[in-house]
Amino acid sequence: MKAAVIESVGRAVVTEVPDPTPGPREVVVEVAACGLCGTDLHILQGEFAPKLPIVPGHEFAGEVVGVGTQVTEVAVGDRVAVDPSLYCYECRYCRTGHNNLCERWAAIGVTTAGGAAQFAVAPVANCVKLPEHVRTQDAALVEPLSCAVRGYDVLQSRLGAHVLIYGSGTMGLMMLELAKRTGAASVDVVDLNPARLETARRLGVSGSTANADELDRPQGWDVVVDATGNAAAIQDGLGRVAKAGTFLQFGVADYATRVTIDPYRIYNQEITITGSMAVLHSFERAAELFANGVLDPDVFISDRIPLERYPQALEQFAAGVGRKIVVVP
């Protein structure tokens, strides 16, 4: 079969690889679409993936075309979205309900072959069947949405909060949509990319700007979310949190990224700084939200690029052109 392969640091190619074979409790999915994510860029840069080469792609959906000998939950012909998370279920974190912090954490498309290919293997437990009205190619959005749902689980937002989001790429826009649906009194967005800010305005924001100084909230925001992973954005956002407010590190930063905190201010103003890591008990809920129209796929997906052009799609994504880019085998 044809697949994208990150062969070495900085090098991605499209080549032929062996067809996958399912284990007893696994299925083979014919991939309809696979989304590109910042994690893919980190893998290209030599981070996250424990070893190369790897077939990337952890945001994908498709049709089941093969099932293992012990699979009864789905059948050939079912359309599914796939949760890429792979846990050991044995370590301390798994046993205390923090599976996303598993000591042996793994993921399809990060530690094992992923969905940037014609076919991919997944545990049947990771597959969520799609209702008839959901287009399979659009369902690649379910995985990133599940990460956003996890972010709001961590925030435990209260009604009437004033929210500031840094970044209006796919994840920032998803956090925007969820903020509106969790009862935010206002949602402001900061981004240096004018095209992405325009999309945020299209979805509906209280304020949108390249500089938070232009927003009229001198007392700060109850919730500040970084969806960029950029040190300058993170540093600025930390200074915008209101008393008793919360800063959520949602964007994935490079390993070397560093910022400065003010311990006295954190103590004196009871500021919470927290993070949200991937997916935790949120994939099925995200699939239901998606099926119920929480996102407009035609707004979120800007480009559908043939798998043969995967290296070029990565370059476009890295350049910040477009919103969600999906590759189509």
C-alpha cells in the first residue's frame, strides 16, 4: 500500500509499505482522510516519536475493511473515527484514571504506524462508529476535537467566564467553539495571522486582534488558553490572567521552550496554571458533539490534499497557510 513515511529528521516521503494485518482484537481501516497536526511537525523535527522511520497520522477516519478473529463490535463496511491513544492499563497513572499520562504511553501515528496511508490498523476498542449523516472524510476532525474537550474538562469552566485564546488555528478555533457552548460571557482571540483571525471572526468572537493590549479588559481574563505553543504568546498570556483565574497550556511547545513565571503573583492572586495532554475519556463525547454539529467541517477544513503530496502538505502546514489540512489517500 501507499503511505507517507517520516524517514529521518526533516525528511518525509511517500512510498510503498506492506499492507497491515489485524491482530485478534484489531481492525483494518481504509483511511478516508487523515489530518495534519503540530505533533506531526514535532515528529519531523525529531521529537515525540521514539524512533524513525514512522508512518505518521493520528487524526483519521475511514471504513473498516478487515477485522480480527475476536472482533464483534464492528463489521466490515462500518465507518469509524479512530482514537489513536494506546495505554498499558497497568501503570500507576492508568490505574488512577490518568491514562493519558501512562508511563508506557503510545499512539497510532506516533509510536506505531498511523493513518497517513491507504490503510491503518487500530484496536477495535479505539473505533467509534459514525452515524449516517457524518461524512467520513470530515470525521478526521473528531480526534483534535477530543483533545479540545479534554482541555475543557481540565478547565472546569464556570458560567459567565471571560476567555482569552492565543491562536486561531484549528485547535484555537475548536477551543473558541467550546468556550461559546460552555457559557462564556466573552471570548477574545489573539493571533498574528490575519487570515486565521478572519475565520475566528466568522465563527463569532467578542474581540480579535494581533495584540491583546488592544482588547478592553485591563483586569485580565478569567481563563487564558494558549493554543500556539509559542514562547512569546505563552509569556504574554501568563500576564493576562485575572485574579483567581486559570491559564491553560493547551498548545504543544517545543521541548526547549521556556517562559518566566511570577511566583508571588501566582500565590497572591490565586492563579492556577495547568496543562491538558491529548485525549482522556473524551473521544466518544467529541464524536457525539461532532455528529450534533458543534463544528462546521467546511469552515475548519481548508485543504484536502492527495496523500501523494504529503511532504508538500507538511510544508504548507508549517508555513501557517490554511486551517486544518487533511490528506486524502
